[in-house]
Amino acid sequence: MLLLLLALYVASTEGITPNFQECLVLHSANGSTVTCYSPTVFPGSLPADTVHLSIEFSNLTQLPVAALWDVPDLVELHLSSNHLESLSSNVLLWVPRLRVLDLTGNALRSLPPGLFHASAALDTLVLKENRLHDLNTSSLQGLKALGHLDLSGNCLRSLPPQLLANLTALRVLDLGNNLLESLPEDLLQGPLQLDRLHLEGNQLAVLGAKLLAPQGSLRYLFLNDNKVATVAAGAFQGLNQLDMLDLSNNSLASTPQGLWTSLGRPARDMGDGFDISHNPWICDSKLHDLYRWLDANRHKMFSQNETQCAGPKALKGQRLLALVGSQ
């Protein structure tokens, strides 16, 4: 392995400039913090004790394989708002202690195989607002300690089964504002204590009974701005700790009997609240179960005036809360 690393270093140092004039270095007993301003190539000669490195809002187009060779104690790497289009699968080999990697706002289209094989300490991975089109089952392998994964604002249309199978420590998952039309049923079977799940701004039409079943600790669930028209009766079963649910701006006309049993009162108050506004609710007998639930939890309901009937014609425009107890 040592010979391999040396070979990679020698082969790729040509992409690193020794010019260090555009960087500010702050020294401390815990290591150096380096912030570089608008470099066009990756700076060389970084302090060996660098623990925090930021190169953001620059014209950086590539990250040489040996860019991080001389900073083995690096803990945070911020490379947001550059023009990175690809990464070498070996670029993170040199920084096994890395805990935060922020690649927001680049032009990455894919993740190379093996990118995270030496990233067992990584806790936060932010890949939002790139151009990722697809991921494979092995894309995230090696991230044993990952707690926060942000893949929002990409071009993902689907996800492979078992993508998160080894991410047992994951607490926050953000898949918002992609192009997802469906999700594999086993997507969430890896994380053991997911706290926050963002699925807003996709094209999801169905919420099945199995997707959320493994996540009894989930507290925040965002499904707004999708095309959800069908929710399975058991979709929320076991989500007894849920404090926030956003189902606004979907295509819900009704919900099945028993859907709301696990949420809110009478068992417990939702800590933050819920939003089911801007759906085409058909206010007939099929909503009786929802009416009863709204009556018990109205004090936690957001956008009450915007939660209206789309039909039948005689009730169009009526607030759902105004019909509670009259149907």
C-alpha cells in the first residue's frame, strides 16, 4: 500500500502549484486552518498540521490525486462552489481522519468506485447541487461512521437497492429536489436511528408500507412538493416519535383508514406539527378517519386556511377543519 501511495504521489504532483499566496493560514494548538481565495489550481505546500482546509467560490476544476498527500491529519475539507467535474478514486486515501467533506455546488456527474474506502471516520458528506445522475450499490461503501448525507439538488431519477445498507450510523438523509419517481423498498433498512428524512421536491407518486417501517426513531419527514397520490395504510406505522410531517403540495384526494393511527394524539403531541395543504382533497365519507385525526391534532396543523376541499362541487374551497364534526 505504501508503494502504491508513493507512486500516486509522484505521478500526480504536477497538478499542484507551490503558490501559496492566495491562502490565509491560522495556526492553533489543535492544528492549522487554511482558507484559500479564488485559486485556479490546487495550492501546494500546505502546513503539515492542517486540520481544516477551505477552497470555495473559486475556479478550481480538478483535484489532483496527491492534493492531500501532505495533510494526513485533515478533519474538514470544504470545496463548495467550484467547477469540479470528477474526482479520482484515490484522492481521499491520504486523509483517513477526515470527518467533514463538503462538495456543494460543483459539476460532479458521478462518484468513482472506491472513493470512500479510506473514509471510515467521515461523519458529514455534502454533495448537494451537483449533476449526479446515478449511484450504484457500492458508491457509498466505506462510510461506516457517516451521520449526515446530503444528495439534494442533483439529477437522480432512481436509487439502487442496498445503497445505504452499511450506513448504520446515518441520522440525516437529504434526497430532496432530485427527479426521483420511486424508491427501493429496502432503501432505509441500513440506518438504525434515522432522525431526519428529506424527500421533498421529487416526483414520487406512491408511498408504500415498507419504506419507512425500519425507522421508528424518525422525527422529521418531508414529502412535500411531490406527486404523491397514494399512501399505503401502514406507511406511517411505528413512527411514534415523529414530530414533523410535511405532505403539502401533492396529489392526495383521500387517505386510507388507519393511516394516521401512529401519529400525534391521542398517543402524544407532535413536537412541531404537520402540513397537508395544497392537495386536491375530496371531502366525502372516505375522509372520516382524517377528520377525526384533525380534530385531535388541529393545534399542530400548519396552513389551515390552505387545506381545502377540491370536491365535491358543493364543498369546493371549504376548509377541511370547518367540516370536522359535520361529516
